[in-house]
Amino acid sequence: MAGVLILSSFVAASAVGGGAQSAALAALEIEAILVPTVLFGRHPGLGPPGGGTVAIEIFEGMLEGVAATGAFADLEAVITGYFADPAQVAAAARTIDAVRAANPNVLIVVDPIMGDDGKGLYVKGPVAAAIAAELVSRADLITPNAWELGRLTGRVVAGPGDALAAARDLGRAVLVSSVPVGRSIGVLWADEREAWLACHIRAPFAPNGTGDLLTCLFAAALLGGAAPADALETAVSDVASQVLRGGADISLEAFR
């Protein structure tokens, strides 16, 4: 059965969300089950997206159908991403509990998609509150951008030192993207014992979906047995090469 359960968006004509993650995992020969939270034609940042939110009855029904196949016991990871309704978040929390009961070794990855620097909150307030209250505590790995990390912790995240302090507040392994590092941009991974920082030059324009891709590539590397530092270097390099449309020089260093 599938290796990864993804609870996030499906956007038909934009390489974002759960649809893009499913494709990236397929390229790595990792099977995925996507249970969508929304069905959009294009990314909302491009204009009216078409489609809409998946009704909670349908969302829960799909999860019940997946569970009925016995797939939960075979999952290597669960990745949560974009939610449009607090009821979806509650259903995701129950699903995580059910998957962990079936397989205690499953990796739970929570991408707390809420907003971004310069845009602020772009999900409904109750959705953001539900993610913080119901999913963060269930995660083995949390993958916010710097703005989202600041919202979760109440800290200003203006650089790697801020990101490390905020990450440690969460008490979980954290992969923080969009961390300002002078003229570069950084991604910080940290747990309670160690931290690593990967940096590359800023792109003039960062397309939508880079955070989704970073999350699934980092998780995939961990599932493949990579150490966190190696997973970080691989995931950041792959994403940067796409954003910068070519080879990207990545600096990687232990961070304190």
C-alpha cells in the first residue's frame, strides 16, 4: 500500500499543495495517498481559483475509505498541509491518532500553512487556531516558514538565531524555511540537541509551492534513512535548483 498519506490541497493547474507533493514523491518511487481539503483549478494567488472546499462529510468519508483498506498500518508518514475548515483539522487530528495506533513508528509531519511575510494570515483565523491547538502537539516534525513559526511561538523571527530559539520553544523537530540570512535565504532544521542551517542566494521571485516541495522532499529523505543534515542539504538543493532555474550553491553548517 501507500507509503505517505497527504492531507492538503489539490490544485489542478498549479504545482502546489498535496498534488505537487504526490508528484514529487512519485518521482522518488514513494507511493502516496492524497485526501484533498480543497479542489481548485489554480492557485488563489493568481486570481479566482475555481472549485472550492471539500465538504467535511466528503473529507471524512474519504478518510474512512482509506482506513477501511488497512492502509494506515502500512504508512511510513503522514503529511498535513493546507486546510480550509477547522472541522477538517479536527478530522486530521483524529486520523493521525488512528494512524499512530496502527503504526507507532509512523512519521507525522505538520506543515502549519497559515500565512507568510508581507501577506499575513491567509487562512481563516479559526483554521490557524485549530492547526496550532490540534496538530502541532501531534507532530514529529513541524515545517513552518519564518512567519508561521513566529505566529506559533509569539516571537519575531528575523534571522537564524531567532528561528532557533523559536523552534526550541515548540519542543519538536522543526524545519523552518524563508529565514533571512543577510543577502541570502536560509532553511534551519533543529531539534532539542542540534541544529543545521542551509543557505543559498535569494531568488528574484519565489514561485508558489516551494514550501510544499521542501516539506515532502525533506520527509522523503528522512524516510530513506538520511541523517537530518543530509536530508536538509538534499531538499534545499533540489528546491533551490528549481527556484533559481539551475544549479545552486548551498552552504550547510552546524548552527548554535
